[in-house]
Amino acid sequence: MYDYIKGSFAYKTTGSKGCFATVEAGGVGYLCEVMERDFSLLPEQGELKLFTVLIHREDKMSLCGFLRREDRDIFNILTSVSGVGSKMALTLLNSFEVTDLVGFVLEGDYKELTRAKGVGQKLAQKIILELKDKLTSYQGAEPVKGGLKPSGVSSQNVEDARMVLLSLGYMKDEVTNAVTKASARLGDASAEEILKEALKILSN
């Protein structure tokens, strides 16, 4: 429903229920739950843009906000796993960078996921089981065509990075642009390195 909210930063609060930021836009104050990492980066005043997710439960509606689009997008992927709610998804994002989380899933490294507070072995294995296919079997676009990658860069690595980004919800054109730029900057690089650089490009 809301892609992002951009307005004046009003104030922030923290307590036992989490970290929150209020953004005023169009005369309305939007209360957004934010990650601890983002909470520490919030400005004292001025303009603030948060990429948002509307959480709709039977008893209430709430907003989660993120300073970086890629954090919001992986949050949506994480909460698609049965048993992973918004609190657990925020915990995972507070514990790991997006590229690390994606890497753990693709490599099947559930032990790393258990380093996050409250994530046991069974849940970590479930996250990997349910997400691995989503991140590696995206069928939404044609393969990268010849000429989009610099010479010396593995076309398979480029395509692997591209499919992961598409599965996160990015548009085909922006993914192709970001992956092309990333592979040009890095030269001969792994899919994970291309993915990490492309995410930086997409977040600007």
C-alpha cells in the first residue's frame, strides 16, 4: 500500500516494544517501527524518507520503516516464511547485512542464522528451505543478453546475481542496469560480490 513515506522527522522513541520513528507528511504523523541499526542513524531533525511495509493483523495495523530499500525488500521475503513475523524479521536484519542473509540462504548455512537472537536450528533450517528456491529459481525475466557484461566476467555469476535481485522485488530494467554497472566496476567477480555491489547501486 505504501512504498515509502517522505517528510519531516518528528521524533523517535524506544522501549520494550521496539524502536519507532514518527515522520510527518501532509499533516499526518506516521509512526513506523524501525530496526535498531536504523534507529541509531535517524537524524535529529530535517527530512526523512522511510521505505515502508504495512503490517495488517486481525487486531491492529502498523507500519515498519527502513532507511534502505534493500532492507525493506528482504524483510518482505523473510516474513513470507511461515513462523517468521515482523519482530523476527527485524531481529535478523539487525543481526546481518542483506547480502550476508542472502548468502547464508543460498549456501544453506543455517548455523550462521542461529547467531541471531531467538533463531533456533529448526527455524533457521526452515528459513533456508522456504527461501532458497525463491532466491534461485526466479522465473520473471529473460536471461541477460550478450553485451550486458564486460569481458572476463562470468555470465553465470551475473545471471545469478540478477535473479536474486529480481526475486527481492526490484524491476527488471533497474536490476539489469545495476548488475551491469556492478560487474563493470568489479571485473571478474563472484555472484555474491556482484550482488553486494548492485545492492549499493540500487540503494543510491
